Amino acid sequence: MTGFGRAEGIFEGKKITIELKSLNSKSFDLNIRIPLRYKEKEFEVRKYLNDTIFRGKVDCYINCENIEDVNDVKINQDIVKAYINQLREISPNAEEWEYLKMAIRMPEAINGKPAELNDDEWQFLLSLVKEAVAKFVDFRKTEGANLHEELSKNLKNIEENLAKVIPYEEERMIAVKERYQNTLKEFENVDETRFYQEMAYYTEKLDISEEKVRLAQHLKYYNEVMKNEELNGKKLGFISQEIGREINTLGSKANHHEIQKLVVMMKDDLEKIKEQTLNVL
């Protein structure tokens, strides 16, 4: 959800600049800074950004500056002169600049009311907002392509490490069986039937075949959603949680140091996936 877009243009002596930035967020969170001149259009700008950006902590900065000698401020000279004359009568010994300083502060001495925002200027502003959003979306697409590549690599790493578990499974069960047999040799009159019942119980308890199948399915599903669905960030987040559950269960039932190493490596790739998934819309 990180992104950046910028657009600028000139309208009747005013340079208007739009800048958009965003970071990760579970929802759409907009902070907008807009000149007083365009304040009446803030709601419409917010709605457009909400409808096109969808998610992310977004900062929108709109700036307007005069680049030509555009002077909307007018001094009412006749009124100012009248004020000066009256002030001189009241205090004839003051400095001339003091009269002017006081007169310019009097009511109606300055008419600085700016021209109202017209539809042409609003449409120009809106076109710049759309241009900035288009560049913002292009930036996201570029970031998304890189993110897709990274996620695919991490998924493949987990798949490869899961495949490496298979050779250790039989070795693990043989080691468990031998350990129990060696322990039982220290006892007399061992009930063989009971022994094999216990072995069957522990074998079932340590069996990881279901976890392997479910983990493989979750990895496949994550890949499918990532490739085929739009606005899939939240769904990918849920799937990554399920992947984590299966890896954790695999680790707790492993009872084999080599499998444990593979589980640690899978967890490392999963953490990268979770972190990167936060940046998916």
C-alpha cells in the first residue's frame, strides 16, 4: 500500500501542486492539507481519493501559489486620505508615517476579498488530483510486481523445506521405537501387546502427515489468491495465519533435530510473508 504520486499545473497565474504519499494501514486513513481557497471542495476531494486508493495511511498535500503579479488587494485611497486628514487634525505634531500607519488599519481601508473559486478552476484542480492518483497507482503497481516476486520466492522456500521433511520421517519413528525398546529392556515381564499399543499411540501422536497436507494446500491457495484475485490483502493475511498454525504444529510434533531446523527456516520465510502481506491491498 505504499505509494507516491505528484502533479502540478498553472491556472491563471497560480501554480497548483498535488502530492500523495501512503504507508501501510488496515483501512483508509486520509490526512489532507488544502488551501483555504479550495476548502469548500475538500469533501469531494476526500471522496475521490477514498474511491480510488481504498486502503493505506494517505497524506494529501495541495498547494497553491501566485507566480504572476496577481494583486487582489486594493487600497481605498480616498478613505485612507480622509483618515489621515482627520488624524492630523487630532494630533498635528505627529510624524507623517504615523498617520499612515494608523489610517491603514481603519475599517474599509483595504479591500482584500479574493475572487471566488469558479468551476473552471475547480475542474482544473480535479484534473490534477486525478493525474496525481494515476501516478500514485502506477507507483503501487510497480511496487506490487516486486512484492509478488518476493512473496513467490518465500512460498517456494517453504514448499522446498516441507519436501525436505519427508526423508526424516521414517528415520524419526525408528529412532523413537528404538529408544522405547532400549528403555523396556531394563524391565522384566513386559507385555508385548501393551507395548505395541503404546507405540501405536505415540506414532499417531507424532504423525505429521495431516499437517504436511494442510500446509501444502494453504501454500497453494495463497499462491492462487495472490495471482487471481484483486484487493486480496486481507484474505492473504488470513491464509498466512493458517500457514503459521500448521508450521507451529509441525514443529511441536517433529521430535527430530533436522526437522526442527527445517521448521525454523519455514518460520523465517513465513515472517517475511506476513510482513510483505501487510503491503498488499
